[in-house]
Amino acid sequence: MIYKAFSETNCIITGAASGIGLELVRQIIPSNPNLLLVDIEQERLEELKDEFPTINGLITCDLSQKSSNQLIIDWVKANWTHVDFCFANAGKAEYGPAENQNWKDMDRLFQLNVHSPIQLGFMLRALFPRKPFRLINYCLAMSYWSIPGYSLYSSTKSALLQWARTIWSEKLEIGSP
């Protein structure tokens, strides 16, 4: 199916090689967007490039590392004049009792699921201050549910949702000056 809104657009998809990100790639690729796919799994990204040769860019990086968003920004600066959509989909679910969580895991998961998508949106806004774009964050149902064993994952999704709600209440558009 062709989605006119994605025709000839520049789209970034993080977490592109599996789950929701992979399905998003498969759904919008017939619309002929320019795609930059980002994932931690290089082999899966290469399989996607083989499956869809029109994909413009691939970046293998771990978005739980604070410096990884800069790789995306550097690629965009070198290849595009703007971004239309940024699907900040990369994330990871952690399962385990709350008593077994540790600060290292918490830091890593909050960087990946909360800080990285927020940081990427602001970095793109700074890169193209006069070019509006859509930043799509994935909060999922876990931002509302309390499921035993998922306290850490659920808390990251809740944090991202609350950040988005606050941004909306401030009427701040990440994709606009």
C-alpha cells in the first residue's frame, strides 16, 4: 500500500531491524521514502538492505550509549537537507523482579528508552531549526500498565509519555522553531 504522506520524504527509523520498527519499514517502503535505518544488529540491517535495495542509509549503533545519536546527526548532515519523520522506536524491554534491578541496568535502559529519543528530537531540531518534522516516540501500553516483572521497562515508557504530555502542554513543537 502506498502512503502518500511518506512519498519522497526523509525518514529515520531507530530500532528498524525487528519488531515494530521492521514492520514500519515494510509498511512505508512502497511509498518511496528516503530511509535511514538505525539498529544495534548490523546483520539484520544488512538483510533489510538486501530485501529493500532502495534504502539510503544504515547505521549500526547502541542508542543506550549517549554518543550514538551523534552518528545519526552526522549521517543526516552529510546526506540530507532536512528530516520529515523521525520514528524513535529503538527500545528494550527488561523483565525481572524489582528487587533484582541494578543502577547500571537502569541507567542503560533509561538512556535507550527515554533520553535517547528526546535527545535525538532536540538534536534534529537544532540541526534544521526552520524545517518542521515529526518526532514519533513509542510509549506503548506499558506506559499505563503495571505488570509484575516489568517495573523498570514500564517506568521508562511512563517517563517518555509524561515528557511528551508536558511538551504538548507547553505547546513546544520539537520539529518547529
